[in-house]
Amino acid sequence: MPIPTVVANPFLAACRGEPVPYTPVWFMRQAGRALPEYRSLRGTGSILDAIRRPDLAAEITLQPVRRYGVDAAILFSDIVVPVAAVGFGVEIRAGVGPVVDRPFETSADLQRLRPLEPALDTPWITETVRILVKELRVPLIGFAGGPFTLASYLVEGRPSRDHLKTKSLMYTDTPLWLALVDRLADLAVASLRDQIEAGAQAVQIFDSWAGALSPADYQRYVLPAATRIFEGIADLEVPRIHFGVGTGQLLSLMTSAGAEVIGVDWRVPLDHARQLAPKARALQGNLDPAVCLAPWEVVSAQAQAVLRSRPTTVGHIFNLGHGVLPTTDPGTLTRLVELIHAETSTR
Amino acid sequence: MPIPTVVANPFLAACRGEPVPYTPVWFMRQAGRALPEYRSLRGTGSILDAIRRPDLAAEITLQPVRRYGVDAAILFSDIVVPVAAVGFGVEIRAGVGPVVDRPFETSADLQRLRPLEPALDTPWITETVRILVKELRVPLIGFAGGPFTLASYLVEGRPSRDHLKTKSLMYTDTPLWLALVDRLADLAVASLRDQIEAGAQAVQIFDSWAGALSPADYQRYVLPAATRIFEGIADLEVPRIHFGVGTGQLLSLMTSAGAEVIGVDWRVPLDHARQLAPKARALQGNLDPAVCLAPWEVVSAQAQAVLRSRPTTVGHIFNLGHGVLPTTDPGTLTRLVELIHAETSTR
């Protein structure tokens, strides 16, 4: 009788830069509006209400794992959950995004960002993670928002194209800005520790809009708080992924915050990303989600171009360069997972 | 009596990578809403109507030259002027941007993009340029829209965050896409030739949103049409500037279209841009326009950081990394021009 081989999970192995039997795949926003089963389950209620129901949030997290056969699940939640949970007053408006009642303006607003006590403030997150860890055969990724992106929502009061109020605060009252992003980092650490202790096996920090900054500004105004997040969970020893859109100029700095894995959008080819972030153990990305709206021949060709752009086959997690678009045909994503597995299988 | 030295104009010399007495400065969107004299002159009428009045358009072009002491003027016009002039049906809605009656969808829409005859379709542009060349003591920059940006406006029907319809056309009906961008290139060439022949001494191609593309997609879907524009005016021998936002990954390709000068936004430090685009004779940029809303100490420090980031003092035109923001204090821009001139003067 052959002795069964203990095979490390491909997603976790890839995060650590170890050999894998095939390239693991997951998709940012894989749980969401592209799935008919999501739309029928969610209905028209508030997304924050859905996140507060462990049974519902767990089911939504599981849907794309069943449908697509991805190699990791990501908790169905939102980056504004911790700030909402401490009472900052933020909602997610359909078709708009996070909307804040009273935007962050002065030092008095810091008091609206008290420390997060997960057991009291977000017990439903802990419960959802516990349910999922029992159900899942693939790792669960927990997550939190990055300092610049969360600060931008709080300062602008809504999604912004150019982040002018945010940059204005940053340049004009730098001590207040640094205090704000430190608070946001502490909220992220508390939430991430809770998710990991409940069973999440990896985490991703979404600093989606940090790419609006020059390297010098990122280094001065954001990197200290980002580093605070990564250091605050280092002892828990799970792979930490750092992601933003249009961050070619920041890949090295974002890795230096403490990330094992750096997320790359479609703008930077993976071989170039590897040069820009030599210290990352792994790269995650980077098919343009808009490609997934095209005919299969285009999707297939572009996905294979992503695979060819890798300098090595180890240390790569296939993903899109940003979230799944709501108009994506789920069948395309199923075929995409099959394609990546088949093209990269070493068995 | 000393023999007067013939000094090349600093802006044109910098474009050619030649020595300059000081670093020349101009600002994208220097003519516009930041200036009270612009707001009082323009009132609330349509911007396309204002562009059609040579006396008014010339005066608006001159306002920032008088106020700021910049080293170049840029024609007051808009990148949609040629497509509007051949009857495509586009307006510029205040606070929104270009809005199209019937977006570009099928090959039948190509017929709505007939060739531009400047003498018949845009005689007011020619006339404005002629007035300006008589009035100005600094060079006049003419301009046109780049293929991806103009195509995006025509296909989406309005400004777009993710250019999904545009990319969908590009991937799904590539021959139609390539025909569209070729038509747009021909319109740009006709308009640019007219502006240059009337007296414009340099031109800029604004492909502002091309940064939404990966290098491979830019090379396949946009570069041929961009090259068509640059080649179509090569014989007129004026410096050609190529600009887009968030184009760090495209600087080499955008230079290869035929540009002498490559525009760089604030995301890529100039020394890095120089490595990315070694064949450009000059770099143009790259202060974040959001910085100009901050107190003067911040503006001054960041502007000096831009100067320090240059690998050499030749081949640099100081500019913002994108257009002047409407809420900018004009006094800040005046001081900024003085600062750059004083810091870089070799006399």
C-alpha cells in the first residue's frame, strides 16, 4: 500500500514560494453580483446587514468555491466593517460604494474611531469564519482595508476619482493624517487577528487606491501605517498579501511593509513586477477583469500570456488584476480556473 | 556695442534636449477655471461655442501667459473638437465632460467620422492660432486627442472609470476597433497639420486614459494609430509631446510612437521615467496637481523634489502631472513658475 503523500495546500504553498502541483487560482470579488445564486440570496437589502448574518455570509463565501473550483475562499465582508462597527457612521450604497454620514475633518473626529473589540463589536465575523473553516476544503482568506483607501472613504465621504480632500488633509495637517491612518491600522490589526484566530489561513490588505500616490508620498504618508498592520499580525504567521490598483511604482514599498505576497494589477507584466518587488515570496495576479467580458478565445489567449509572463512557475497565485466585474459570465470564470490548472499541472 | 546673442526659446530648446538658461514651465489646463478672469469671460455658455470664437479663444489662451509668466501657451480648445466638427454629435457637459448623443457601436458608425477639412470644418481654429502667433512672445502648443482616449469617449458615450465598453469593442471586434482608431488618428493629423501650418510651434497628443491598458494591449490596439499620428506630422518638424495619466508601464511604447517629449505624471519619479524612456529627448512633468492645493511650504518642497529627481537638467520641461485643478489658487502657480525659474537659472 503506498504511503499517502502529505501535500501542502497549493494556495498556501504558492504564497510561501514553495513548489506546487499546479498554479492556484482565486478571484478578487469572486463572491458577488456575477453569480445568479448570489443575487437571489442577497436580494436588495444592505450589504452590511448581510455581512452581519453568519449563516448568510458563510453561504455567500462558499458559492464561488463550489461554482468555480477556486483554490481559496475569501470571507464575504467589506473593508468598512471595522469602522462601521465602532460607530463611525458608514453605509454601502448600491451602485455607489461606501458613503459616510459625517466625513472625517478634524482631530475631534479621531474620537469616532475607538479601538475595535471583535468579541463585542463584530462577533458575527468570528462566527462566520468558524462556520467556514468547518465547511471549507480550501484555505479561507481574511482581509482588511489599507490605510490610504480607508482614509480616503472617511475623508471624502464617498468614492473619489482624485482623492483631493484626502491629499489635502495629508499635506496640510500631516500630524492629524498620521494619527488617522494609525487608528485605521489598529482597527485592521484587531479585525485581522480575530479572523486569523478564528481560522483564516491567509490575509489580504486591500489598499486599492494607494496607486494615486507617488513613491515618496506613499513612503511618508502611508507606509508607516501599512507596516503597523503587517507587524501587528506577524506573530500569527499566516501569509500576508498586499494589493492595490495601478501600484507599479509602489510594488517595492508595499512589499517592504511586510507582505509575503504582492498583488499586481494588469498594468505591470509579472516579469517586470518580479524585478520591482524582488523580496516578495510570491506574486498574485494579473488578468484584466475586462478581458473576462470578451469571447473565450480572447480570455484564453490573455490568460496564457499571463502564465508566459512569469519568470518562474513557483511563487505565483493566479488572480485578476482587480475584482470580478458584475457583468462577467460565471461560465467564463469556471473555464478559466480549469485552464490555469490544466496549463500548469506538473502531474 | 556687444553683439546680441541669439538665444533659442527655452521651451523649444528643452523639447530638443538642448541646454537652456532655465527650466521652462507650463501647466496643462493653465487656461481654465482656476483663473477668475477666465470665469468672468467664459460665463456659463458651452465650451465648444467659446472655442468657435477666435477672439475669445485667443484671449483665454493668453490669460495664463500674462498671469503666470509660463514659457509656453497652449491653444484653448478641446480634444473632441475634430470629431464634433465632422458631425459625430458630441457636447461637453459642465461638471461631466464629453457626452455623445449616439455612442460608436458598429461599422456603420465609421461613416459618421468622415475626413476633417480644416479650412471648411474648423476655420476658427486656424484663425485663433493666427491671432495668437502675432500676440505671443512664447511658443504656442497645438494639440489633439490620442486614439484610446478619444475612442473611449465615443464608445462609452461619456467619461468612464473602467472603459469596459471600449475594451469590450477592442477585444471582441478588433478589426472595427482598429478602423476606429485609424479614423481618429487621421482626424488628429489633419487638425494638427492645420494648427502647425497656422503657426503652432509644438504639439501635444493627450492620450490621457491610455494608462488603463497593459503594455501588450497598448502595443497591439493603440500604438499603430498613435504612430500614425506622429508619422503624419513628422515632416513639419515641430517637437511632439505624448502624454497620459498613470502610464508608467507605457512610457517606452509611447515614446516609440515618435515623440520627442514624453509626459510623465507624478506617480513615476523623473529619474525612473528617464530609465523607462531612454529614447525621449525630453521629459515633461510631474508635480501632483493636488499638491498645488496645499500650503506654499508643501508646494515648494515638492516642486524642489521634482527638480532633484531629474537625472540631468537638460531635457526637462516642468509641468504638473495632470491638469490644473479648478480650485487651485492662481497665486500658487505664479509663485511656482518663479520658483522653478529661480532654482534652475544658470545665469
